[in-house]
Amino acid sequence: MIFSNWRKPKWQHADANVRIDAIDELRRHQGTMSQLQQLLCDDPDIRVRKHALMAIESPQLLLSINVQDHCPALVEFAENRIQAHLVSEQLEFSAAQKQDYLQRIRSKKQHIDFMLQWLRREQSEALELYLLGSIDNPVTLIALFSQTVFAKVQTIIIEKTEDEKLLNKLFSRALNNEVKTAIEAKLNTLVQLREQPAKVKKRIKLVLSKLLALRDQHNPEEVIASYKKFVDEWQAQSNDLSLLCISEQQLLLEKQAQIIAILEPHLAKMNELLAHQKSVEEQQAKRINQQRRVDALIDDLHKTIATVIDTNQPLDNLNDVIAELTQMSKHPSLTSVCQKNIDQALATADRFIKEIEHIREQLVAATRLVSQLSERKLPVETESWTEAESAFKDWYQQWQDTESKLGIWLPESIGNAAKLLVNQWLKALKPLRDARQKQRHWFKQRFGEVNGLIHAGKYRAAIAVFNKISQARETISSTEQHRIDDDYQRALHSVEEIKALESFVVVPRKEQLLKELEVLVTAPLADIQAQTDKVKEFRQRWLALGRAEGESEGQLNQAFNRLCEQAFLPCREYYAEQANIREQNLVARQNLLNELSELSNQMDASHSEDFKTFSHRLNQLLNRWRDAGDVDHDKYQPLHQRFRKIVTPMQNSVREWQQANAEAKRQIVIKAENLIGADDIQSSIADLKMLQQQWREIGFAGGKLDKQLWKAFRTANDQAFKRRDAIKNVQHQQRQELQQQWQSQIEELLSKVYFADEHLLKDMRSNAQALMQEINTYRSFNGEFLPKVTEVQERIATRQRQLKKQKQNLGYQLLFDLFASVDPAQKDKELLTKSEQFAQLSKAYQRALLASLNGEADDNSRIKLTVELEIIAQVDSPQEERELRQNLQVAMLKDKLNGAEVSLEEKLLQWISCGPLTEQQQPLLTRTKALFIR
């Protein structure tokens, strides 16, 4: 045996430790793979097999170890080696091998921690998506959501998650806004699913309310159309009734049936009214058709008359139309309006036939006049305007006479030709008339100006204006001269008078003007500008008075100049002070330019986007520049040029910033307008509040545009909040209706409680419970009604207890009466069992009564049982039985401690069974009866 061991290689040695050492040697040599595989597959020691596996391990070999070919311990060891290599990456597994291994272990919960650790290191989107197909554990999903770096994986986890709290936790761990949006969408979906039964109930009640409201409407067409529409809405909404509980479904179906029953008489009445309306409309349509037929015949009559006039045809066609109209007038159903129109048309036709010769003569005259005017050339030169206008007036007079004689018989073609010619002539003569009107207006203004100057004492000015009038008068026609002759003669007379009086009037008026100027010197005006204007006015008035005769002219001028200088002296001081102020303003503006230049440098040097601060500072400086006061014109121009050079770039930058703000605000306005008609108004209001916050964070958008955008944004907000208020009002109305319905149900239940029997109380209890469940679904406004329904339930329970007590008392009374009526001498069981009262007793009472007939009357036992009943009922016993009561209490206490406690009802059965009732036991019956019947 020893020699045989020497001859065998170490890897086949009987000692497992030797074989393990041999594996290390085989690993260092080539060509030993077959021996290592043999050890892996056939060696009886698990340690050797593990070492062999480690010696030749590869991804493919490790994945091939399975429970069909290898022992569980080796399979588990291979699993551990695979996991160690996947985490440490000592062996390189292909993507297919990784997915194959993941498929093998993904359904095993004990590998969850490893898979999360592996995927955290691997960061493979494909493997994570593959794993998601087999895990539903929320804890695992949260862990994978937190560690993944792929948004798609997070999105799928969101789809698999149905817990709102869990989704809220995941929101803070979302990788990007898309994932957050998916979480918000899933939360909204879950909220909608949770709130869907309440919304379905609300929608169905709204449809029922609309149906019920039809009974107060009285427009047949609208009522019937609305009824069909609301019934269709009910059919559409009734498909969602399955989302509600059975009681709510039944209640809504009953309400719908009640409303339909209420509406049936009203709908029948509306159908009758609609049929009547249709009948009236048909009659009206017939009358309209009749009117149209009559109008068509009358129109044919007028066209026929026009044809006869234009073509000079015979009257045969006209007579045919007249005959048809005459036949129509005899129709029995003809309305009075149609009859009147036919009579008027026939009268017109009759008058035409009588006057046809005269009409034709006037038509020839009208045609001749139109031809004459069309042949005459329109005036082109100014010299021919007057003659042409006169000829046109004569022609127009003749045309009006002819037109009035023809009246309605004037053909439209001739009338239109005449109108066209008249418009052409009026257009051609318009420059003449406009020039003449302007000329007349000028003369009128000049004559008025002459009169005004004369009244103001400005004679020389008046004479100058009159000379202009005289010169202009020579250039106009004799007709126009004659037209203004009266005004001209009056003006001429006035001018001649003032020329004669001029030398006598100028000196006194100048002396008067000097006195007024002395007053201004003595009491100058407080307003310097007004003082200056007053001095200028005096000079203008002095010049307007003209010259005086003789040497007085020079003396008056010297006095006037001296007084003007004295009156203007305060103004000189004021203007000197203003010059000093303008110098100070110049310095202030130069300082402002320095501040503006500094601000411009700051804006150029800063890369910050805080234009709000720069814009505010710039506006402050611009306001100060605007209020800095006047500067001398020659000095202001260089300042202004430098100001524009500094300010323009800054304004451009601020304008670009404002434009960006305007665009941002415009987008907010668009979003706000899109939220107006959103289905979920509460979500819309929340979004609007967020938009309001964003609006406040955006800067100024510039002047008028900012106000316009704010107005649009404010309008959108107002509309949304108005819609929310309207919805709230509808909800409030629905809530009030629901509360009124609850109140009526509560009042109805309360009114029936004290008169209801057991069966009705049972139904009322179910109704109260259903009402309580319904009220509990409206937690926002059910606080007032929960105590009321609770009170109803308590009263129903109290009434049930009362009825139960009454029933028990009746049963006890029947038992005691029947027991007292049994004759102890006869003990006739047959008579007892055949009685009607016996059949009404319970089986236990029947057995106890029959047992009493079988036994003998035992006074001591019945006295003992009576005292025991009084002990159980906690009622005092007579004084003479005090000792017996104490002994029985001790005995009953022992029985109670031993678990042999007897109830009052069981003790009563023992009391009945204790033989028939004798005359001596009547007091015991009275005492016992008082314990049960109260």
C-alpha cells in the first residue's frame, strides 16, 4: 500500500491536504488543465474542489457551476467567487455573461445587496433596466433610485412606484428636471385616482342638479335640447358609478329616477309648447313665402315698366303682369300687408298707363339734357371757370325740373349718367369754388381786422390793412367786387375819419400811456417775467400810436424811453442773478457728467448681470440731469454732446436688458393665459402664484411695454381667479344643496324615531350609517353634521333599547300571568300547551312552565330562589329574611369564585320550575315580578 502511494502523483494522493498542495504545483505548470478539471469534478473533498476551481477559474467556468452537476457547497462557493470578481473586477466578464448571471440571481432576495453594490460599481444602464424587470420591493427600488446615474432607470422606478410618500422622498434624489416632472406627473395621477370617486360623485351630482334645474326653465326648445344633453352626460358619467360604493350607487340611481319622474310632466308640457311653436313657425314660413311671391311679382312689374320706358315697347307684357297681380290679390289667405302692396303696385301701373305719353316726352327732354352736358367740355383754364359755372347752373336747374316731373319713371341708366356728369362738373369746378371761398374768407377777416384795430386805437395799423384790402380788390372780378362793396365802403368811411382825427388823438393817447408806464415804475409786478412782458407791451403800443405833430414827439419819446429803462431795471438785476444760477447749473451738470462717466466705467468693468442696480442708478442720474436747471446755450451744446456720448451706450445696454426682461415677462404672460382654461383650477392658481413670484424677480421691461405686459399678466390672473371664484361659488352652492339634503334627511330620521317599530328602526339605522359614511367623505365641511348624525344614531339605539325592554316586559308579563293562572290542583298540561299565550313564550319559558306542573310546590326553595334573585338584581329583601340573604350571598360568592355564576334569567327559570304557584307564594310572585317588570 505504501509503494502504491509512492507511485501515484500527489494530486491523486489519499490525503486531501496533499492534493491541495499539488493543486498549487499544477497551477504553475502548463498542460495540467485536465488534472485540475478532474479534481474539480470528481474529488470527494469540497476543499480540494474549491482549490481546483480557484486554480482554473474563468468567467465561463464559474458561470457553468450549477446544482445539476455539482454539490450545493461548490455552487455557493462559485457564486461567491463570481460576486467577488464582479465587484473587484479581477476577472473580466463580458456583457452577455454579466446579463446571464444577473438573470440567474435577480429573482433571489438574498442577492439584492450584492446586486445593488455591483450595479453601483458597474454603472450599466442595460443591467439596471434588466434588473428592474424582476424587483418590486420598495426598499430595493429606493436604493437603486438613489444610486443610479441614469435618468431612464429613475423614470421606470417612478412608473413602478404607487406610494405617494415614497415618491415625495424620491423627488429630492431626482437626477434632472425630466425625472422631477415624471414624479410630479405620477403624483398627480395618484392624486387623481384617489380623488376620482369624489370627483365622479361630484360630476354626477352636478348633472343631476342640471337636470333638476330644467323644471324652472320654460323655453321649450332649450329645455328639450338641454334634457337630451344632460341625459347623455348622465349616461357618460354613469359608466364611472362602479368607482363608488353600492349604497352611494343606489342613492344616486334613486335620485336620478326621482328627478326623471319630476321632469316628466314638465317635459310633456314643453313638448306641447314646442309643437305649437313649430306650427306657428310653419304658418309664418308660409306667410314669408307668400310675401316673397308678391314681392317678386311687384319687382317684375317695375322691371316691365322700366323695359317699356327704355325700349318703347307695347304694353302687352305689362298687362300680363298686372293680370297676374290682380289674380294674386284675390287669394283668400292673402295677408293685409301683401294686399296693400299689391294695391299700391296696381295703382302705380294704372298711373303709368295713363301718363305714358307725358313720361315719354319728359324722357326725351331728360335724354337731350344729358347729351347737352356730355357734349360740353369741362373747364380747364381759370378764365373759363366763371362762364362754365354759369352754364352749369342753368343746365342743373333744367335737369332738376325734368327730374321732378319724371319722378319714379326716370330710368336708372339716364339718372346714373346724369349723376356721373354732375359729379364730374362739380369736381372740375371745385378749385374755382374753393379759391372763391378762400378769397371771400380773406376779405371778411381783413374787414374784421380793420374794425378791431380802429376800436383798439391802432389807427396806423388799421390804415395799412385797409390799403392791402384796396390792392386785393383790384385783382378780383366785378361780381366779387360787387359782393364786398358794402363792407368796403364802410371800411373806407372809417379810415377817412381816423385820418382826419389822427393828429388830435395821438398826443393824448401817448400821454395816457406814459401815465400807465409811471404806475408800472412806481409799483412793479412781483413776477419778473410778467414785468418784462409788460414793458415789451408798452413799447408795442407806443409804436402802434404813430407820430405826433410838432416838437411834442421828441419830448414824449424821451419821457417814454426814461420810464421804460426805470421799469426794466428790476429785470436786469433778475437776469444777472439768473446768469449766476446758470453758472452754478453748469458746475452741477459737469459733476453729473463725471458721475455718469464713473457709472459707465463700472458697467464696462463689471461682468455681473445685475442691471437692475445699474438701471436704477442711471435713472437717478438722468433725473438729476433733467432737474439740473438751465445753462447758457453756447456752453450747453458741448455738455450735451458729452452727455449723449456717455449715456447712449449705457442706455443701449439697459435697453437690451429691458428687452430680455420683456421677453421673459411675455413668456410668463403666455403661460398665465394658458392656465386660464386649465381643468385643474387649484393647480393653475398655484402655478400662477409661482409665475407671480417669477415676475417679481424679473427686472423692469421699459416704460409703456412694462405697463402693457403687467396689464396683460394682471388680466390673466384676474380671469383665472375669477374662474376659481366662480367654481368656488358653484361648489359652495353644491355644498349648500348637499347640506340641505343632509339636514332634511336628519330631520326626517328624527321625526320617525319615536314612532318607528323594530323593522323601520333597522332600516333607519342603515340609512343613518350610510349618511354618516357619505358625510365622512366631505371632511372639509362636515363638522356641523357629524354630531347631528351621531345624535340620530344614539336616538335610534335608545329607541331600539326601549322597544327591546318593552318586548321583554311584555314577555315577562305574559310569563307571570300564565304562571299565576295555572291551577295547582289540576296541573292540566294539555290545557296549558293549547293556550295562545303559551305559544307566544320562548322554548325555555315553555319548558320551565311544564316543569312546574311536574313538580310539587316547595315554599322553602322558592323563598331561597326569590332572595337569590333579589341579590343578583341588587334589591333589598324583607327584614325577616336578612339572615337567609347573608348566607346565600356567601354561598353565591363562593360559586362565583369557583366559576359557577348564574345569571338573573337562569335563576328565573329555576324559580318557575320550582313547582306550581300556591296561594301562600303570591307575595313571592309579586316580589319576583317587580324585579323584571319595571
